[in-house]
Amino acid sequence: MRLQEKISNRSLPLRDPLEEIFAGIKELAPEIQARAAEIESARRVPPDLVARLRYIGLFRMFVPRSHGGLELDFPDGVEVMKAMTRLDGSMGWISIVAGVGSLIAAAVRPELYQQIYQSGPDVAICGSSQPGGTAERVADGYRVRGRWPFASGCTHADWMGAFCIITENGEPVPGPQGKPQICAVVLPAREWEIEDTWSAAGLKGTGSHHITLQERVVPETHFFDIDAAPRTPGPLYQALRHLPPIVHGALSVGLAEGAVDDLLALAHTGRQQLYAATPMRESETFQYELGRISADLAAAQAYHETQVAHHWRRALAGTLNDEDLMIEGARSAVWLATTCVGIADACFRLAGSSAVYDSSPLQRRLRDLHVGAQHAHAQQRHYVDVGKLALRRSAGDAG
């Protein structure tokens, strides 16, 4: 039976979905690693690998069971994303986009949600969170136009969404705190244009091109507010802005784990650097630095696991939608990105001149981590809100 037929015939949830996904990842791992250079040069995940990801369940992880999805517990889904990232940064980012896309889709109107999943749960959803377009109110909906960057996965997406500034008579409509009102538009992928712009330093295989919509009227049913009351029941779907920063930590930690894996593999080859007195693995300098790196990695892993577990407990308790918790999530995303970049930098230095070649996975980890740290979720400016929160809490304790 061909793979596409297997996918279309899989209408029921897997018997042991998490185990099946990890088994699928393990089976796929050698091919992903062998095709890393191909993925980078193509600047996208090849279609046959996308089909494999669909089959093992990556696109249905966070889709509700009511629509044929697996509706995994949040920590389980994050572990899947981290495992994919440990293999390859671009594949990991695509798996993260798959999970976040299905979470965000839970905010759309019920009639559109039914349309998105009418053929099954293995739907690839992507988009851009930057408000790169405008939506002018008209009688039949909104007149939309815009150009949006960083639409990771757009080359294999089934549906795409993007954020717009709502306007009336050409002027932004005021929203909360006087800022322009923002909404998101969702349309089938065939209705968007893709601009070939993704020539980047890292995460090269994510196909994160610009997407555009020429001026057109879109029905109101295709718009949603990400901060509106949840439309889909269940702990995963109650506060959608709070989970992506935590998921971003899976990219940072997974890539750092992969960098340490690569360094250890290099050391076990018996490599001895030019002018060094001993092989790498016998050098006390190498052993010292490796010990320090392993401590940093253990701290990053523990912090991320703690944040994931804490957010999930709050989700289960129905108390996830808390602004302070949003700040705590941002704090973890920034710290993890910074710490894990440091881990990759240290691994790269220890590897010596062999790491400078494109054939070295370490240089790819380095580039991917630095690009991931440029993401809005990991920007250092979030520490301002973290500091304000610390001051507010300390003032309350003092009172």
C-alpha cells in the first residue's frame, strides 16, 4: 500500500499514539540526518518527508479528539517536538509549527474549523504572527491586503493564516490600551502567494518565505481574535498566547542536546587536534569544558521541563489565562535561548577546525540556534516585563 493511501485510511486515533509517534521518529531518524544537506539546499522539507511526518502523526498531535486528532497532553507533545529538533533544527521547527498551528486553529469559528478538518486531522497549518496586512471593514466582510514574513512551512501548508490591523475608512480601529485592533485571517494555502525570500543564516530548511494577499474581500467567518474566549473545549485550547513561548524552549533545548551529541560523537572518533598533546577525549581541558557544558544543558533541560509542567498544571486547573504566567513563559524562552546558544558556541569552539565545514552538523546547530534566538519569543526585551513583575511582587510581599 502506498504511503498516501495509508495516510488517507488512518481515520481512527492510534492505539498508543505517543509510542507510535516516537517509534516513527526513530525509524525516520537515519534518513533525516542523511538528508540534512538536501533539506538545507532545498530550503524546505522535501514533500516525501512531509508525507512521512503526516503519517507518524505530527500534524494531528494537538488536534482535538472530536476531530480525529490525538489531543496529546501538552508535555507529551513538547517532548515530540524536542526529539525532532534534536535530530535536525529545520525538521524540529516544522514540527513545532505543526503543533502550534493546530492549537491556534482552535480559535477559529466552528464553521471554519469544520471546513479545515473536513478531510481528517492531518492538516498542515502555518502563518505569520506579524501584523503585516490590513483588513478594511466592508459590507461583506473585510477587504484584505498585505505581505507577511516568516511563514514557516508555507511550501507544504494546507491552510495559512496571518495577522491584520483592522481599519475603517483607511484608519486603524483602536483596540485595548489605544493600540490598533488586530485580528487574524485564515484561508486555504492555494489562495496565498509565496514570495521566495527565505535565504537565511540558519533554520534554512523551514521554507519561512513571505506570503502575500492581493486586495480581496474575505468573509468575516475567516477571521478570528486569538484573545477571544476559547471556542474549543479542553485544557490545550483555553489560552493560546501562553503556550508558544514555552514551545519555543523545545527548539532551544533540542538543538543544544543535538550539539552535545555531535561533540561527543566527534570526541569518540579519537580525533586529535593539530598541535594537541592528546586526543580530545583524553584532554583535561576538553573534559573540563565538557563538564561545564553538561551542567548548563542539565539546567536548561530542568528549567524547560519545570515550565512545561507548570503551564500544563495551570491549563488542567483552568487558570492558564494569566498575564503574569505569560511573562514567566517569556522569561523562560529568553533564558533558554541565551543559555543554549552559549552551549552551541562552546561545542563549536571545542570541536576545532573540523566544525567550520558545511559537512559538520555542529556548524548547522550553531546557525540554527542563533537564528532561533532572534525569534520574537526569545527577544531580550522581554526581560523588561520580567523585571517589572519582580518589582511588583516584591512590593506586594513588603506590604
